[in-house]
Amino acid sequence: MSLATKLSLGIALLVTVSVGSVSLLAFTVSRRSLREQALSANLTTATLAARAVEQYIADAANIMREAPGQSKLGQEVRRENWPEASKLLEDFLRNFTQFDSVFVRDPQGIIRARVPHAEAVGEDFSFWDFFREAMRTGRLHISGVHVSKADRRSVVSISVPVLDGDNIKGVLVGALSLGRISQLISMIGREDRSVVYVVDGEGLLIAHSGGARAGLPEDMKARPIVQAVMAGKSGTMEFREPDRGESLLGAYVLIPRLGWGVVATKPIWVVYAAANRLGRWLLWMALGCTAAAVLFGWGLARTWTGPLLRFSEPAAGDPVIRVTAESRDEQAVLAPSFNPMAEHLQESYRDLEREITESKQTEEPIWHDLERVKALHEIDLAITSTLDLRTVLDVLLGKIDSLLPYPVSTTVRLRNRDTGELEPISCLNLNEAVWKQPEWKSGRGLTNVVAETRIPLVAENIYTDPRVRDREFFRRYNLVSYLGLPLMAKRELLGVLSIYRKEEHRFTHEEVEFLSTIAGQAAIAIQNSQLYEETKKQAVELEKSNKVKSEFLSVMSHELRTPLNVVIGYAGMIKDGMFGEINPEQEEGLGKVLKQANDQLTTINSILYATQLEARAIIVDRYPVMLTDFLNNLRSDYDAPLDKELTLNWDYPSELPPVITDSEKLKHILKNLIDNAIKFTERGNVTLSAQYLPQANSVEFKVTDTAIGIPKESLSVIFEKFHQVDSSETRSYGGVGLGLYIVKQLTELLGGHVGVESELGKGSTFAVTIPYEKPVSQDISEKN
Ligand code: ADP
């Protein structure tokens, strides 16, 4: 919702509420005052009417009161001269027209004279109250409304006794014209829709401003206002007409002397008509005010918000808004101070723009450099993330293609190291099959020039360049310009990267430089992947030859062992004299044959064992071993005297803990070490020691000798296959360099490790450590 809408609605709401409430108040007040006015007017009317009626009755009563005394009528009645009296009655009626009829009764109530309706003479009227009252009191009596027997009309009778001394000679009765009373009160209650009526003490209608009603007197008792006046009170009230249901405002006034009541009423809708008119008028006014307020609010809001809105609509080409002082209000005051501010702002804005443009210009090269570094970094990451030559080249060509702002075709030729030829390897945006056709296989023209010169080559237009020898290739692909870059790594030419365009284009110095950097990086990646390929090839070949060697060794060992065993067997049998007596020389000779053959067998066994180890065909079989028994057993193998000045020492505690291990393998290890020590020691000591190391949770075996020792540089290699310390001295001891290899392999199979400490000329110590695994007692008892 816009500010203008809000403002206009707000003002409209404010105006509507205030005008509405004022109107409502005025309406209510006017209704109340109209009501008050009507009630008081009614009261006035009723009071006036009551007085008039009272006066009228009093006048009539006076006439009646005086008639018997002063006129001849009284005398004639006293004389009971009825015919004369009748005549006098006629005169009376002529004089006093307020009476409808007048008659005389005798003390018994019989009518003696009557005007008009003389026919009623002789009728007995003694039952009438008004007659009896006058007879009883001897004074004037005014009756309530009753129906005249003679003409069946409602009448009020004034009765006055005709006295003769104290005797009542008759009663003179005058029937008062109710029509006259009605006329009287209608003259007072003339207001629009006002009704004035008079009721007697019984609530019967005597007179009505709407005219006398014919027939029987109307009973008005049902009306609450009549009941109030019958109760002897005067006042005002609002009530509802019982028959028509109309609401009326009324006033009632009692005429005490007569016991009659006068009522003046007015319909409430008549009273409120003016107020309702006012109400309608106020409603229209409120609506008008609301509409005016909406318009006014809108207009006002537009005046206020107009300048604000203009802030958002700067003039074309001018980003700064200015306030135009169209009015003479605060805006006009604001304009002079605001506009200079706007000018200033505009100037600052222009300065800022200028600065930004300048800084952009200075930043441009930096930005370029940054872009390049980013691109180089990306290429670097991509081509170094793989060692696959094909992938490296694909990434390289793809990156160049996406980096250059114009379409290019790219190729990579790599130099065959054997032939020196540039061979097509990879291309982009060219038909690879065609490009690799034999006719272009060796790379001609410009590519060879780049390979020869090893510097970048730019050809703006191949068709005009004299260096181009063969244009066929370019023609076929509609290629026009060329950039060739040598792929160099560690000063070696690996190949040539070529970039072709279909338009004439001179590659700028910047472009050449940038692409050369990429080519340099790519060359390193290419070289790495070439080396990797070679290594892979070598590894495969090596594995192949290793396998062949292992197979050869295995076969050879078997082939050698069988005949050797035959040789040893027969030599032993001959030596033992099983084929006849032999002389001592023969026996000695046979002894040497047997020793050499046994050594040979040991060597063959070693080769076979090493081959098996390599093929992972040796299986470790662990079980609880009582170490002391194991060592005692080993010791017994060396009981035979040695043909050297050498002492074999056994240094181990008598109570070594049992351990879970493969005793066969352990024995093989220790025997190899002891045999080596004996082999390389001419004189001195060879000691085998064993100890349990609880802290390291292991068992350590050491073989120490006082032999020739091993040079430091050889310590790291003696455990390798076929490795011997290369000295003429060692050579003389024989062996193939497999003993320590087997020791190391077996120790590792047992989960341990082997180490050596040695000093040249003094001796060596080989230490084998295996993990100590304590057997559960059940295992030991089972095994033992
Ligand atoms: P070989 O069959 O030659 O003994 P080994 O693998 O057992 O093969 O030993 C490798 C080389 O380590 C030996 O040729 C020898 O030079 C050196 N060597 C091994 N044990 C000793 C030792 N106790 N004292 C000196 N040199 C040793």
C-alpha cells in the first residue's frame, strides 16, 4: 500500500469517526430534545384543554344553577305548571345553545317537560344517578358520560334541583353538547397529528379533538395514559396504543372538580420526524465529509510524497535527484539546502566513477596476470594429477582450447627416441585418423622447423610464408595461421605442440609467452608419464624374469638334488665297505667327496628353500615350545668336535619360559647363524645366548663370534639374496649368499626381526628377536 493511500485512508478514517460521532451525538440530542419539547407541548395543550373544559362546564353549571332561581322557569316548576315550563324550556334552549336538550322531572323522576324530544315526557328517569344525586344532595350535580335515552347519544348531564323552600319540586336537567367540548379542545390541540380528548372518571370518552363520536360512549380505559389520569394524576408518558400499536408521546391532566381527565397525544414518529430528517441529513453529510477527506488526504499525501517519489525517478542521464520547490511550504525551504547537497553528491559520484575507471585501467594487467596464474595453476593441477600420457595430452589440449578466446586446432607430436622422428600422438578439432595417416606421420614443414630450432615459431599466413614446404595439410583443413612450440624438459626435446587457426592471425608476444609456459609445464608432465611408462614396462619385464629365474632355480635344485643324493648314498656305502674292502687313502678320498657333496646339497637346499620363501610357499606352524629343551636339543647337534681352534659356548638360563612359535623355523634361523659364525671364525669363541625380555615381551637369541667381522657399508645388504661381502677373503669361505636372506625371511615370518652389530677384525653379533607369546597351560600339557 502506497504512502498516499495510507495517508488518505487515515485521514478519511479520522474524519469519518469524528464526523460520525458528532452526527450521532447531534441526532441523539435532537431526538431527546424533540421528545422533551413534544411532551411539554402536550402537557401545555392538555392543561389548556383541561382549563377550557373546566371553564366550559363551570359556565354551563352556572347557567343551570341560576336557571331555577332567577327565571320564571323555576316558578312554573314549583307550581307544577308543566306546559308553561315546557315553553320556558324552549326559551332556555334557545338562549343557551351549549345544551342539546333540557328537561324537568318531578321528584319521582318522571319527566314532566322536555325540549326537544317532548315525546319522552312521562318517562321514568328516576333510576338515573344524576337525578338521584341531585335529589339526595339538593345541589347541582354534573354526571359522567352516559347515553341519552331519548336520542341514544352520549351526553353529560347537569342536574339542578328546583327548590321550594326546603322542598325539592323537581329537577332541571340540561344535556350538555359534547360536540361543543370537542370543538373546544380541537381548537387547542391543532398541531399536526396531535390528538386531545377528555375522559370521565370511568374512562369513557367525553370529547375528542377529532370530532364527537357518534353512538355509545367509547371506553378508553385500555390506554395506559387514561389509566394514569383515572388514578388521579397529571403528567407525561410514552405509551403504545393498544389497538393500533402506535407509539405515542402523551400528557394527561386531571380536572379535579369533575374527576375528568384531559389527554393530549402525538405519535412518536411525528415527533421524531424532524430528528430523523436531521439524521438523514447528518448521514449524507458524514458520507460527503468522508469522500472529501479521502480526496483531500490523497491530494495532501501526493503533495508530500510527490517529491519523495521523484527521488526514485532521476532525470534521464542524471543519477542525482533534485527537489523542485513548487509549493511555498517546508519543501520550498528544503530545496535550497537539499539541491546543493545533491550537486555535491553528483560531483562525488563523478569523481568516484573516474577513480573506478582509472583503477580498473591500472588493474587490467594485474587482472590478466592473475587470470593467467590461475589458468596455469589449473593446467598444472590437471596434468600432474595423472601419469597417463594420453590423459595428460587430452587435458593439455582441452585447456588450451578453452583458454584461447578464438577457435583453434591443436596437435602434439612426440619424438621417438629410437628413430628421432616426430610421431603424431594427440590432436583436437582435427580428424585424428586423417592426421595420423602415414603421409603426415613424420611431421613435415613447420613442425620439423620447431623441432630443429627448438624455439617457438609463428606463421601469420601459411600460404605466404616461405618456410612452409608442404601446404597440402593446411589446405585440407582450411588452416591459415600457425604457432609451434617445442616441448622441452631438462634440455631434451620431447616433441612439438602446434596451434592452428582458420583466420590470418599473428600470435602476439604475450600469447607466445603464455603458451610457452604451458608447453613447458606440459613437457615435464609428458616426461614424467613417459618415465612412468618405461618404469612400468621394466617392472613387468623384471617380474617376468624373476619368475623365470625362480622357476629355473626350483627346477635346477630338484634336478641337482636327486643325482647328488645318489652320489652321497653310493659314496657312503663304498666308504662303509659295503662293496668290499677299501684302503685308507680310498676312505679319505671318499670322505672329501662326501663333504663336498653334502655342502653342495646344503647349498641346493638353501636355494630351494629361498625359492619357496619367495613363492610364499613356506607355512608357519606355531605351537608351544619349551625353550630350554629346544636349546638343549639344538646344542646336541653341535656335539661333534670342530676341526678348528674354536670354542662353542651356550649361554642361556635353565628356566626359560615356554613360548608359542614354529620351532622348526627357529632352529633353521639359529643354525644358519651359528654355522656362519663357525664358518667365518678361525679361532676364538662362538657363543649362543638366549634371554627372555619381559618388558619388550619378547625372547632374544644372540650369536656372537670373534670372526673377521663385516665392513659397515655391507651391513645393510648382507641380508639380501645372493649378497656376500665382496672380498677375496670372504670368497674363500664359500657359500652363495642365501643364509642370511633365509634368516631374515624366516624371522619376519615368525613376527620378529633380526639385526647385526659388527666390527671389522673383531667379530660380529647377530641378534634375533621373536615375540613372546605365552601358551595357555592346556596347550603345553597337550603338546608335552
Ligand atoms: P654365505 O652363504 O655367503 O655365507 P650368507 O647370506 O649366510 O651367505 O652371508 C652373506 C655374507 O655375509 C657372507 O658372505 C659373509 O661375507 C657375511 N657374513 C655372514 N655371517 C658372517 C659372520 N659371522 N662373520 C663375518 N661375515 C659374515
